[in-house]
Amino acid sequence: MKTLIKKNLHYDHTGEEASEYFIHEAFTFHEGHRYGCLGGYNPTPSPGQSRNFIQAGNIDTLSSATDFGDLQQARHDYESWGNRIRIVTTDDGTAETAEYCNWSTFGTAVDWGEHASGDGFRSAMGDNVRTWLARHDGGGGDSSIAVANIMNGSDADFGEVASGTHYAGGGTGTNGYRGVYLGYATPTASSDTIEYLTFASSGSGIDFGELVQVSGLGAHGAALTDGSRAMAVGDYRSDNAGSDTIQYVTVGSTSNASDFGEYHIKTALTSGASFSGRAVITGGYQTTDGTIGEVGYFNVGVGGNGLDFGELDQTVYTPGTKSGG
């Protein structure tokens, strides 16, 4: 056997080096009972700007988010990633740098490193050691996929998003050996395209199927999964008012998506995370009500509607959200 990335190491929950991580080793799920919501954008007061907030709450006890510190750099329009030890930002298209916090010691974020493949990563999926990052460039000039080592601050080229997507879609999900991207958006329209990667084989995304409804700039590439299903929530481009559609695929079987239910409000430009079969949605935007400060949830394995969860400490859209701890 060979390692996917040379010297790619597996870490246990204390952060100590445990053993060399091989591509055929059993999948180690990366979720945890807390959610972190990093950065985001708020258009008020005018002029609007990116924020450097770090907010966090509990997924299993349905709690609202509270303030936990600050990023070094305000950022939005990206997705967070990480494992049960730390949460990491990608850049937001303005720089190649990333920051991280350890779940056990939230506070001011510290430097993680630089992305070798450039800036603008906005979809993330992976396991407790590695994360696959799809670069959705707003100008359409780059659609590369990088695979990053969560603990050592480095990444390497993996392949391309076949659709050449500009912006993240309704969500992502993984079953340990395969990950899917559900939908995407261009500057003028959303798409129903679903693509997948096989983690053990570098290469471009492969056609998986189609969504029930187009989904672009919905849950913004958030990891909404229970290890079997992957979920897509919301849409922005269809009518500029947001969407309440929730849809899903079973990651292990290529197929079109199925209808899951309805979120409790129309939303877009949101983010989210998942733990133990529960998905949470943080923030968002709609043209009628503006920036949304709610946190909502639904149970991934059981079809149904999304429900209100609580509130963010600071109201934002397009934050980076991840579970861990």
C-alpha cells in the first residue's frame, strides 16, 4: 500500500501522532458535538463588510451560538473544515492563508499555513486526517481540488471539478471513500449537477446524477452528512429570495437526488455542519428579510422538515461552519 500524501499522519483525539495513515485504512469520521461558525458577511451598517467573529454552540443540546474569540483576518464566502481537534478556515478568495482554532481552547485564531493551489476554496469534505477542498473561483478561472492535511498546515493538488464550477452549491457529503458535491452556481444561474470523488484516486470530479431542484449558493458547500447520505439545502440564483428545499443522495450509489422535505424558512448564502445524524444550518440571506440570524436543524437519516434551533450571537451570511470537539 502507499500513502496518499507522503508523511500524512493519523492523529488521535489528543492531537498526538498515532500511526501512518494509509489510503485503505478504515474511515475515521471527523464530526463532533460542537459547531463553530467563523467569519461571515453582514451588510449593515452600511457599507457592509466581512467579519472576524468566532461563534460556537452545541449540536446535540440545541443551543444558540455564543462568542468564542476572533479570527486574525475578517473573511466570508468560504467554508470551514477540520476534525475533532481543530477547526480551520480556508481563504475567502482574497489571500492564500488559512487560520485555525483548537476546539478545546477557542480564542484568537492562529496561522495554519498557505494553500499551495491558490485562493478561493469554498467546499470541503473529508475525514479526521485529510480534507478535500474544491476551489470555486468567482471569475471561473480555476476549479482545482486540493487535499489538505488538517494537522500539519499543507495541501497538495488532487484534480479538477469537472463542471468548472464558479461557486459552491447546496452541500457536500462523504461515506469515507467517496465524497459528493451537490450543485453549484455561476454568476448568473444555479445548477442541478452532482459530482463525486473517489478519495483513493487523484482525478477530476465524475458525474453522479442530478438534483431535484437546482442548488447554488445554498448551504454553500457545507458538510451535511451522516456518513451515508449527503444533503443540499437552499438556493440563491433561482429567484434571488432563497429556497426552502432540502434534498439528498445516498453517497455510495450514483443516482439523482430525492426530495427530503422543507427547511422552516427560505434561505441562501448559508452554511452548516453535522453530528450524529443531525445537520445544523447557520445564518443565511434572503432578499425579503435580509441577513438571517437563525440556526436551524433537521435529522439526516429521517425525511422531514427543518426546524428552528436557536440564534447566532452575530448575524451573518456565508460564514464557514464545521463541527468538531
